[in-house]
Amino acid sequence: MMKEIEETPAPKSVSGATRIYLNQIERDFPEFSESEAEREIRGYIEEYVSDKNGRNTHINQIAISGYRKAETYATIQYQCSVGFDTSNQSRCETRYCLEYTLKLVEEGVASAVMKCPNCGAALEATDVSKCPYCDVKIIRDTILNWDVTSIKER
């Protein structure tokens, strides 16, 4: 009698158009950092999977799958292929769709602000050389305050 071999599921594919959307995002927001955004997305997914008792998370691929900019916000849609071990010792491969949003206007007041990379304080001027709160040196590529606003499994 042959022993059954447990198959590891194949990673999910993502449908993205990073090259197309990234050019527009960078035109609209010159301070946008693709690597910083991906780092935040990775951290968010790892925490999300961990909260669902997943372990050994591996993010196979991240791609931008959409972008929209309105008067009050800008949103980048990401698709992520993710694998992790479940609590019952099996491997799960899935795809998550996330929205990464920047509020541009809140209650009639512009809210797209730069933030200090050290303490997170809002910086009112884009030409400051150091944070007025924690004295850390500010470099020009300080990112805007983008946040993950939704995550869905697909």
C-alpha cells in the first residue's frame, strides 16, 4: 500500500499593473515611496495573519492592482499572494486585496501632511530640516500618512 503524499498548495497569482499605476501615483505624490509602502503592507499582512493564528507567513508577491484619486482621498489597491501555516498544521496559500489610503481633505481642511519618520508628528512645512518635536533630521523623502483601510481575502 502506498503512503499518501500531502501536497503543498501552490501560491496564488496576483493580477497587478504596478508599472502602469506607479507612474501616476508618483506624479500625483512625488514623496511616495514604493518600498516604504510595500514594507507597511508586508507588516500589516504579517500581523493580520498572526491575529488569525497563522504562523510562518511568507509573502510571495505584492502588486498594485488599482489606483484612484478623488478630491478627498487617494487609494492604492494592492493584491498580495500569501502563504502561512494554519493552527491545524496545514499550509494555506491565499490572496489578499488591500486598500492603502491617504486622506487629502478631512472636514474641509487639507489633511495630506508629511510626518516625522521617528516620532510620527505632523510636519507642517515640507522644507523643514529637523523635527520640531524630537529633533531628528528630516530628509526630503519623508512619506505622507498612508494607511491600510481595508483587507479582503480573495
